Amino acid sequence: MARTHFFALIVAGLLFFFIIEAIRRRKLQERYSLLWLLVVASMVTVAVYGKSLTLVSRLVGIYYPPAALFLLALIFVVVLLLHFSLVISRLSEQSRILAQKLALLENQLAGDSAPSPANTAAPKQTRAEQKAEESVCT
Amino acid sequence: MSKDFGRVLVIVPAYNEEANIAAVVADVRHHAPFADIVVINDGSSDGTAGRAIAAGVAVLSLPFNVGIGAAVQTGFQYAHENCYDTAIQFDGDGQHDGAAIATLLEGLENVDVVIGSRYLGAGNYTAPLARRSGMVVLSAIVSTIVGRRFTDTTSGFRALGRRAISLCAKTYPSDYPEVEVLPIMHRAGLKVIEVPVTMNPRQGGTSSITWARAIYYMVKVILAILIELLRKAPTLHGEKT
């Protein structure tokens, strides 16, 4: 096997290990890992079966297979970044909604009284915080 | 019967079910008058919340759609915070049958979780082929991994005891939760059984499960299950490992 192919296999192996470990530690959700696992599978395929790259480059109409590899990798990265832009947009929107709802809820809980030196009592624990400490229900 | 199971909470997740929610609540009330009901409004854009409030049940309205996993988990957190002994998951779209609640509760005698299965001989539930094949394969995989035979891993009709409520309130998968939670429960040492139930077919509309989606979900779920096996066994609150 050519040295580059071997190198690609090592990289693919490391990437695979990192992805699985990240999911295991709950730092990466499965749905975002599938694309990356597909990348690993593609790397392994090209490393083991070099002809596959030639086939793909002919399909795309490129004469020099390594150029096709770079093009595909670039397209993949662009698509991935676009996907992340969409995800970030959605998450920002959700954060905004949560922040606003929280502000309105706290205001509602505090009632009509405006804060003053007279009624600044220590904030009461929420029921969830109480439950976390207790181990039995009364 | 309610005496045996302490305080019972029926968790009804609902997304844009204004047409069905009143009937679902009435069905649950009729067959389980001893139970409290909480409707989890998963960011509905229609009048689901209003109809549920009008029906006189507790309603938790999520500020945006979070998906069935997180929505149902909110119900478990509510059950845990309010010290319920038993929680029943009951779909807000009318597919589940209130009459089967008794069957679920009876099964909860010595176990932690009871799943109502459509494929244990009661009735004749039909689903589109793509969906059915996926369900059969998933059931086979989960059965192999957990070491116990499951026939309906995607059923959202379940009864949970205290230990299961506590576990699910802390850890609950978000994407295909009904299936993915089974290995988690197994590793936490919970006892899970199935009982036969009938369910009503989908009311109107076509199922959105195409072959492509079925395969995507299957790959995702298998990946999630396999990686779950690599994690430490989940511990239940207050219990030694």
C-alpha cells in the first residue's frame, strides 16, 4: 500500500476513535456525528480501494484524481459550515426565547412589589433545587 | 387500584393536537379517574394548550418545539419533583387507548417499567411497510443487546415506577427516545416487561416515514445503542452501585 494511503488510514482511525469517544462522553450528539462517520468511511474506502477515487473524478469530469479529492473535500467542508450556520441560527433563536421567557417569569413570580431595602429577602430555592437535595419525598 | 400504585401521573405529550386533546383527556379521565394528568405542550402553534387548560388538566408549555424526547422528559421531571409514584406515558394524538391503562398498571406490580406492545397478540395493528420493517429490526437489535425479548420498542405507551421516573428525569435521549432508553434502563438495573395492548391507527394524514428516513433512523439508533454500551452504568439517585 502506498505510504499516503497508509497515512490516510491512520488519520481515519484517529478520527473515528475521537468521534466515538466524544459521543460516549456526551460531548457530541449522534445526529451531528453521522456526517463525520461518513467522511471516515470515505477516507477508508479511498485508502484501501484507490480506483474509487479515479471513478469519482471521471464522474465529475476531472482529469487528475487528487484534484477531485480536494474539490470534494472542499465542497464537503462548505456544506458542513453552512449546516452549522443553520444550527447556530436555530440555537440563538431558542436562547433568545428562553432569556425573554425567563425575564418575564421572574417578574411574574416577584409579583407587583418593586425591589426595596425593606423586602430584599434571600431568594427562596425553587422546588427543583429543593428536590435535588432531598432524597425522600414526604 | 390506585392504592397499589400510590400517586399516578399521566403524561400526555402533544404537538398541535387541538383537535384531539380534549378527547384524549376525557379518555384518560374516564379510565383512570384516580390519576393526575399533565399535558406537555411541545411548542404547539395551535390551540392545544388552551383546549387542555379548558379541560382542567395541568399544562406545561415549552417555549418552542423540543421534540418528543425532551417533551416527555419534562413530564418525568414534573413527576419526580412532585413525588409521583407512577408515571404513564400516553400520546396526545389519540392512538393510545385509555382502557389499556389498567393493563399497564397491573403489570407494574414487581417491575420498574411496563411497555404496552402492539405485537403481543392483542389486536391487529398495521403500519406502512417501511415503518414496520424498521420496527422489527430495531426490536430484534434491542432484544439481542439487552438479552430480553422486546416486540414493540417504539411504543410510547408505558408505565414507569419511581426508580424509572428518577432515571428518566435525569437522562433521556432526544432523537428516538422510546428505543434508545431501553439499553439505558437495562444498564441501570431496571426491570422492564411488555404487556399486550391494542392501539388505534393514525387519525388521518400519511405517515412521514419513507424508506430513506427509516434507514437513517435505524443507523442513528444502532449507533446510539452501541455507544451507550460503552458508557458507565447509570446510577439511580440515592442507590449504591
